Amino acid sequence: MLPIMTSTLDAAIAKLAALPPQEQDRVGTWILEELRDEGAWTKRFSASQDALGRLAAEARADRAAGRVSDLDSDTL
């Protein structure tokens, strides 16, 4: 069963179909690259949750122990 395309996506594709072939290829390539990049980012972010959790716990422990201070934007 094919997924149902929304009316917005259908309208966008109809406008793209009216472009010259070279422009269709340029836009199609851009969309595919964006989707690939998004998928890769999602995968990497999901895989890093344990490390991020450990870093957050360490930061909270450092804060509770007084080993950190607030950032002063005037001294940056």
C-alpha cells in the first residue's frame, strides 16, 4: 500500500514537474540530500543518548558540588 501524499506536497510536486528537466534534477538532488542528511543526523543523535545522559549527570554533579560557576557573558 502506497502512502497518501498530502495536498501540499502534491501541489509542490506539480509545480516542480513544470520546471525544465535540469531544474527538476537540481531540486530533486537537493531534496534527496536533505533527507539523507536528516536521516544520518537522527541516527547519530539517537546513538549518542547514553553519552549525553552521562555528560548531563556529570555536569549536574559538578554543579551540585560547586565545581562550576555561572558563565559571565561580559568576560567572553
